[in-house]
Amino acid sequence: MSQWPATKARQVLAALERLGWQVARTRGSHRLLVRLGWRPYLFAYHDNEEIGPKALARLARLTGLEPGDL
């Protein structure tokens, strides 16, 4: 079993903001997130959309998110 639970996109975005990521710009459901020392990340999920374990693992690798942050 994966260490990542399926989670709503709005909860993931809130966790990223707690980690220091900021929304630089928004166009529809696409949000460009920036954080000092990291490459920009395009968060392209609707708020009510469920993000699965595989997608969360990939997102975590690119943003520094950990299962305990959710």
C-alpha cells in the first residue's frame, strides 16, 4: 500500500502553502506556485478533484511535500 492517501486538491494546495509555496498567478484551475530555492510548479487541479497516490508521490518529489504535511 502507498504511503500517500488519495486527497482533495484543495487540501494539497493548503499543505503546499503551509510549506511556503505561493500562488504567483492563476488561469482557470491552473495555478503557478513558486518557492525560493525550488523550480516553479504548475498545480493544475480543480479544488474538488481527488488526487491519487501516484500523482501525489510525483507532486511530492517536485515540491518537497511529505505525507505528514497533509
